[in-house]
Amino acid sequence: MARVVRYQITHSTLYTYSHPVELGSHCVKLCPRTDGQQRLQQFHLEVDPLPQQHTRLLDPDGNVADRFWFDPQPVQSLKFVTTAEVEVVCQNPFDYLAAPWAIACPWDYPSSLALRLYPYRQLTTPHPRVVELAQDLLHQVEGNAGLFVSQLTQRIYEDCRYIHRLEGAPQLPGITLSQRTGTCRDFALLWVEACRVAGLAARFVSGYQRGDETTTQHELHAWGEVYMPGGGWRGFDPTLGLAVTDGHIAVAATGDPRRAAPVSGDIQSPLGRPQTSLVCDIRLVDDALFSQTQSQSQ
């Protein structure tokens, strides 16, 4: 029996402004992706006010993006409502055999693969605390890449405390380590940077997470993915301390978390920058389905 989990997702995003504004172009990245572990069955997006023009495209990272242009008329609110149906089939995140050269870090990537993974291996100047964390874990696991990413996920989960911060970019990984607090996007960025310090290609992922049976209200979630030669992109969630399976629904994946923003855009007003309030409402319902891997007699 192969387990399939079907999700129904409704996501409402409402911006209200303290005085009238004109809406510039806006980009929305809320369409769940289709890959080897999840399948998008349907997706619908409503916008108020109605846009003058709308196009759907793939960004450079392969994520679906909806771009809107609006009439130059004053408004005091902007609302996006998405509905999606997604099937997720990932049960075992370790169902692969690593390439022989990709067991112990650092990896010597083949040149063609190294070129394609370059955006996910880039480091500016990592914080000394992040370097120390990565080197300490590499020493503990004797360079084993699979153990490293699992131990890193656990270390962040155990050492850091989750706080709620609905808006804003992820804080710098060094700050997260120093304060030992952060949001899911802070922990995801720390995880990604530590993987890159270890020489692994890693990226930031935004999406949804099922939660427990009592969860009725949801928020956007974030985690990390590492490219495992022989296994492709594999997700790990340092906020929850686990490998990603069928409880996560991925929307956007990118080397730079700024490019995973669910909504981005411009507003203008002759009265100056308004105060903006944001209200999000996310409803997620799952239905576990089972399909026969082979026909069986009744």
C-alpha cells in the first residue's frame, strides 16, 4: 500500500492601508510546486481589486509566480485568496543510495553538477559561530554527510527556542545562534548556511506544514533542502527537528530567501508611506488516501 495524503489549502492575505494608495506591480508565490514528492491537482487565485493584467511564469529557481499590474486608482486594501489541492506521496526521506563520492564531506562535485548547484553553494562571509557549529558537527559524525544534516537539524531544534514574528526577512544566522531564538525562517536560513559551510548545496523552502490533529489555524512555514547526489533535493525541518515527509507542502525553493517571499510589490501615494496592516488566514485540511501498489484479490 502506497500512502498518499491529499491537502485542501485555502490561504487569504489581506493588506489594509491607513490612507489611499496606488498599487504597483505585485508578485505572488503561493502556488504549490509539482515534483517527485508532491503533485498539484488544482490551483486558483482571486485578487481584489481586479488587476489590469495578470501573467503566470516560472522564476529563475523554477517556482511558479503570479505577477499582477493594477489600474492607477486609489485603494485602501489589497486581498489575495488562493485555493489549492495537493497530493503528497513522500513517506521515507531516506529511500535512496548516495553516490559513492558523496558519503563524506567535503564533496568533490563533478564539474557539470557543481555548475548547476552553484547558486545553492554560495557563501558570503559566514558568521564565526555558524562555522564553529558546522565544523563541530562534521567532527562528531566523522564527515558523514547524511549524519551531518540530521544532526544539524536536531541541534537547531534542541538549542533554539521558537518565537512568533509574522512579517520581515529572516534574521542573520549569527544572530539566531547568539540569541538562540527565532522563527521557522530564521532556523531554515541558519540550517542552509551551516550546510554550505560544510560544502553542501542547500536551499531555503517556503510552504505549509500540517501540524498536529488539534491545529486549526496555520501559518506559512519554512525549512531547508540539501542536494544529496543519488537522492536529489531532500528536505529537513530544523523548527520541528525532523526530515520532511508527507506533512509538508512545498511552495517555493530558492538559494536566497528573499526570492521566496509570498507577496512582494510596490505601492505609491502622494500622502507618503502609509501604515500597513497584514492579516493572513490559512486553512489546511488533509485526507489520507491509500492506493494499491499491486492488484490484490478480495
